[in-house]
Amino acid sequence: MQGHPAQPGISDRSSPWSVVAAVLVGCWTVAVTAATQTGGWVTDQVLLGFGRDRVGWLWPVLGLTTVVLVGTPALLLAVLPRSATVRATGKVWLIGALALGVLTLLRLVPPVHHEAYLAGLACAALLSALAVFWSTRRSSGSNVDTAPNATAPDAESSADVGTGGAAVNGDAVGSPNPVGRQRGGHRIGAVPLLAVAAGLALLLPWAWLGALGGLLETMLALLAAAALGVLAAALLGATFWSRFAVGRPPRPARLVLLGGLVAGVALLLLAAGTGQSGAQLPALLTLPPVGFALAALWAAAWRSSTDPADAARAGRTATGWLVGLAALGPLAFTDPEEITLLLISTRDIPFWVAAAAVAGLAVAVLVAIGYAVLLARPTTRTPSRRSAAVAAVVLLVAFGVVDLGPGQPGLYGERLFVVLRAQADLSGLPSGAAGRAGRDTRATEVYRRLVTTAEQSQADLLRGLRRLRLDPVSYYLVNAVEVDGGPAVRAWLARRPEVARVLVSQRLRPLPAPAGQNRGTAPTPTGPEWNIRQIGADRVWSQLGVTGTGIVVGSSDSGVDGAHPALRAGFRGGDDSWYDPWDDTRSPTDQGGHGTHTVGSAVGRDGIGVAPDAQWVGCVNLDRNLGSPAHYLDCLQFMLAPFPTGGDPLTDGRPERAPQVLTNSWGCPPIEGCDQRVLRPATAALDAAGIFVVAAAGNTGPWCASIDDPPAPYADVLTVGAVDAQRRVAEFSSRGPVSGASKPDVLAPGVGVVSAMPGGTYAALDGTSMATPQVAGVVALMWSANPALVGDVARTRQILRDTATAATPTYRSDNPSDTCGAPSNATGAGEVDAYAAVRAAQQ
């Protein structure tokens, strides 16, 4: 028989030093695993915050480090002590560490390709399980798991249990006994059902607080979770548990407490390899307590059957169900791209993932305690199969009620952004008359050419997509289509001759409760703020009498609080001045506050805005501080040709109503689905239409060449960095060069800038986001002072550069390689001078 169980009446006595060593190795394993997993996620997030690419070798190195640091002492435990229990402990931890190392390699797959990761996880876990099964059976020379000979027999008879399990109706334990099987059959069948009930209980917090991805993503998560359950069943089989079931009858405290503790550490190692970076962290909390429940289920399996093979099958099945369902929550109900520090400042996905993990931990502990009391005591009968089935059905119904009630039912998978090869030819545009009329003429012709190209080149593709019911959305500013679909659809689209490339378009999963509106705590301004004075905007108002009248500034951001006292009067109004492609709000609103702050710095009154009498229009391209290529494009299209509420951008656009200046304090990084080229046709079209585009350089300095997220690197965009009150380049301000060219173009104050926040409040914020709208405001002043300059983007850019004042560059270090090639790659032409720029525009 497999496993060499302890003989009746013989205890597995072990040296106290080997027990101490096992305890120390267990504590070391927990500490190393928690530290490497948390540290790896934090490293990923810091790199993301600095705008750096993921380090491809990070997770393989961390996995190998864990294998060495955990596997080495576990190997010593597996071979040195005399105690079979301690050796079994070391062996299961060693295999768990090796499995962690294998599963961690899958994090080389970028998070944006979540389906590919889940498919790889399912395959790797199954292959690992087969390897564990093969090695276990090879070492034992038997194909049958065994229960310990000292296990108490059929729990139907408390008298039999009390005899120590030496015999059941005259038969030795482990020998064939048809009568015993008949009496215990309806009990042994209850064990897997009880595991299902416990697993569904662990899923309840995720059904309440989480949300599913797409159909394929959800199916692959189910397969991956099932594969992890099979791996756990292979790792924690009867051979393992028999080492803790010693005595006549087996001592429940030893089996549940010691066996459950060792199993919990093994499950911690499996949890560390479960999910992309971030998604494994909640699993580290919820999976380890399952070990104690598994111990109780194995005790019930052995007590409910006189056939060791039946008990082993029931125990393995219970292990697979319970671990698989416990792993399903973090895998299926979270998006690893959203477990990010970018969202951690509000009650967004990271907050709710943490809440679900804590709730899951509480449920897991309650299940472990409840099952230990219910199933592990020798004098307690295992519930019947019918009772266990009722419990499982009740919890299944509860899961559905929670998901359909307070949960977020439905599928929320990512979409695909399909860029076509054909892009509109915008050469030879009519120059038209000078000023606003000329700009409107060019914008109208640009709109016509873009729409014509999109309609002609997308026709066949759209017909095919509609036949497949993939919900296509057509775009024209970049000739592209957004569509539902996973890897198979992506591969099909990529092979079509009219398609240039296919990107992932991020789709946020819903929250169980609104994130809440950000508000400021700064005092209400009483006059021009320091940044307004530093660039000389107040002198433009007082000495030149120019305040931005007649110019409209367009904002694509998190939204705008249209009721704010400093912004209310500046809203242009009408049915084509506000667009929200995320939530379809019908009037200006803002939850995050970022957009309200930036619009305030451009056109706000009461001393916070550069052009206080200019008007503004708004579009929401950021929802909860994340965007997508499609929604960034939604807003840029709206800025070229605004359309009425509910209108079609391709047929109802009004290019003559386009704002003259656009402020863009955002960038589209790869985590949101963008590549370097995706928005290039959009900014080229806006430039051709005579619309001035201002964009933030980004906050990923002082690294050189850190201006890399569209649209900041583009030549037809005026890229803005940040300075402080001493005209020193802010350390966080991103640097050039960009493809050999100098960037940023100019600087503006971006440290401690006071502007509007939702709810009529104010706040002082840092960032190139704060600097950018001030430059947009300066352009509004220039074009208001000289309407003939409207639409002359090249001349306006040149005036801004020529009139800029010197700024002091800052560098990462004194190393020549950190100077980014030239001071202009940190300072651009210098800090904008509103007064000098407006004077030059007038002349």
C-alpha cells in the first residue's frame, strides 16, 4: 500500500529539534513568499508610475529566488529527519515551491493579454499536477492512495469508533466490507458536496464586490481554477494526510491543526503563482486557511468509508473542488490591469479587491473552524449526502442572488481596436481666409475627407463584424473600428488585408459602489495665483485688456464640474458642448476632479485661470483615471466636429463648432492598449484643421526619453513640462529626446498649482497636467488678442517658443548620461511668458 502509514497503536514520535526546524522553515516560507510577491507587485507599480516598461525578467527571477530560498530548507526537511511526518512536510513544501517557480514564469505574458495568461496557467497547472501524480505513484509503486490503518471506521456507529477502529463488524479496517460500504456510502458522498459548499461560500465576497471579464476570459479562468484544484489534489493526497492521522482513533487536533497548518503553507505557495501581478495578492490571504478545512474533510472521508480507495477518491475530489473554487474568485472577478496604484487613491478596484480578500479570509477562517468542529471530531457523524447536497444548493442559490442583487452581473471583457491601413489624404487643403473663417473651412474639409475614407474602407469589414454580432463602432479621426472579441477574433482580424494592426481597448469593470467625488481643501483664491503672476497672465488682463474673449478651449479629461462658481459662466452651452462616452452623462460633471482642475487653470475665473473670459467645452476620456484608445479617440473626434447629444459622429459632426484650442493632460500607455503610433493620424488631422493641440509631457521624470505615451511625443503637438516657483524644472517632469528631436516644447508652472475642484472647492496639485492648461490659456489669449492668428498653428507655436523665458534644468544625477543630451530636452524653449507672447501676437 502507498504511503507507509503508521501502524495501529504506534505513534510517529519525532525529535523535538526536527519539529522546531519544521516550524522555522514554515515561518521562513511564509515570510519569503509574502515578501517576494508583494515586492514584485510594488516594483511593477513603481515602474508603471515612472512610465517605464515592465522588467521582463523580474518575475522569473523572483520565482527562482523563492524556489531556492524556500526549496532548499524544504529539501533538507524532506530527507534528513527520522520523522515521516516532518519528511512529508518538507516534501510537500518543496513541490509547492517548484510549482510556484513554474507558474510564476507565466507572468512574462503582458497583463493586457489576460486570456493568453489564463490559458497558460491552466496548462501549466495541469502538467504540474500530472508530474506530481506520476512522481508520487512512481515512488510508492502503487496506483492507489491509502488511508491510515489507524483511522476510525464507519461513523454510523459511535461504538465502533470508540473501539479504536480495529474492526468493523468483525472485519479489519481496510479490508473489503460490503456491509460497511453500504452503511457509509451515503456519508462518503457527502464529503465532496461539503467541499463544494465551502468553495461557494468563499466565492460570495467576489460575487458581491467583483465583476467578470469577457466570456472567453471567464471560461479560461474556470479552467485555470479547475487545474489549480487538480494540482492541489495531487499535492495534498492521502499519502500526505496519512502522516498526520496517527493514533487509534486518529487525533483530530493533530490532523486538523498540524496537517491543516502544513497544508496551508503549501497552498500559500500555490496561491503565490495564481494570477497575474496583483491578482495573486488576495489569493495569498484566502487560500491558506482552506488547508484546515481540507484536513477536516479528509478526516470525514476516512471515517465515512472502510475502503481506503473510496476515502482517497472522496478526499481528492473534495480538495480539487474547494481549492479550485477558492482560486476562482481572484482569477475571474478581477482584472489585473486595474489592481494598480494609479487607482489606489480612491475607492476603486484595488480597494474592493482588498475588501473582497479580507471578507474571503474571514469566510475561510469560519469555514475552517466550522468544518473542524463538524467533521473532525471522532464522535461526530458526517452529514448525509442529502444534507450536504442541500447545503451546496443553498450556497449556489446564494451566490446567484448575491451576483444578481448587490453584485455586478454580466460580462465586462476588453474590446479590440482595429486600425485600418487606409488613412485619409489631408494634403492640398484649401488655405481659406485668415482667422476663424479660414480655420472653419479647413476643419470642414478635413472632416469630410476623414469620414469619406472611413466609410469607403470600412464597409466590407463592418458587414462581417455585424454578421458575427461583434458590436462594431466606427471611427474616422483615426480610420479604425472598435469591436468585441478575444484572441481568436483578433487573429482573424489581423489576417484581413485592410487591417494594419489590432490593439486591445481597455474596458473597466464596474464598481459595487461609486468611488465618490474628489474635493479640495485649499482656501478660496482671493486674487491671481502665483502661477498666473509668474507667467504674466495678470499683466495681459490689466495692461493689454485681453482676457480670452471669443475663444473656446476644449478639454478631454475626467470631466468638468459645470456648476463650479469659477467655471459655470464659461461653459459654451448648447447641445454639442459636452460628451461622455463612458457613462453617457448629459451635463458637465466630474468625479475624479482632475478635469475640473485643468479646465480651471485654463479658463477659470477668480484668479485661477489664464484666460478667464474664454469659453470651454468638455469630453470625458478618463473614467476612474484609466482610458482606452477608443475613448481617447471619442473625445478627439468630438473636438474636431462636435455633435448633438445622441448624434452620430460620422454624420452629425459640426466642424464649424470645433473649439480653437485643446488641452490634454493625459497620455495613453501600453497598459491601456495604446502603441506609439495609434493616435498619430488624429493629431495630424487636428493640426491640419487649424486646431491647436497642447499635451502634457508626463510625470515620469527625471528619466531621459520618458516622453513616450501618446500624444506627447508627436511633432504636431505642443508638449508642456513643469517648473516650480523658482523656475526650476520639476523633478517629475518627463524629458526628451523623442526620436532624436527635442521635447518638451515649453514649460509652465506645475508645482502647487491652485485650481478648481468638484463641489465648488479648490486644491493645490502637482504635475505636468497642471502646467498644460496654462499654455492652452496663453494660446487663447494670443488668438483673442489677434483673431487673424486663429488657425495658424505653426506661427503660434513659434511665438510661444521665441518669447519663452529661461528655466533651470534639473537632472537625475551628475552623470553625463543623465543630462538627456541637451538642456532643451528638460527645459524645451523655456517657461511660457503670456505677456510677451500676447504682445508678439498683436504685432
